[in-house]
Amino acid sequence: MSIQQALFFNFLSACCCYLGMAFGILAGNQFSPNWIFALAGGMFLYIALADMFPEMNEVSREEEEAGGSGSFVTFIIQNAGLLTGFSIMLLLTVYSGQIQLG
């Protein structure tokens, strides 16, 4: 893919965000916003995790090839990071009504 093609497709994907925002605003008046937020959040999690898990596997393989003794430590660190992120999202969801900004 050339640089011009990459820039064009990047711009096209950015424009799709605005289309999604417009659809969300219009659909939010007709449907329950909670379902829309859940769907959007699920898609973002899928995209993030689908990109992150192969990278985590590659780091684990490199760690094993380098010495192999730190593979358990790498496993614990990776899962601690994932569980921390999930816990933060859960706390934000549970206490979203009580959060006051400013």
C-alpha cells in the first residue's frame, strides 16, 4: 500500500467515526442509549484485545527464547494489567451515577 493510499484509508476510517457518531445521536433518541453504549464498548474492546493478544504472545515467545525463566513473570504481569483494566472499567460502570466532575 502506498503512502497516499494509507492516508486515504486512514481519512476514510476517521470519517466513519463521524458517521457512527451521527447514527448514535439519531438512534439514541429512538432506542435505549445503554444498548448503544454497550455495543460500542464491546466493539472497542474487541478491536483492542484482537490487536493486543498476538503482541502478548510474541513477547512471551521472545522471553522464552531469551532464557525461558521469566515466562511465568511475564504471564503474571500481562494478566495483572488486563485484570486492572477490566476492574477499572467495572468500577466506572458501577459507580458512574455517583461520579461528579467539577
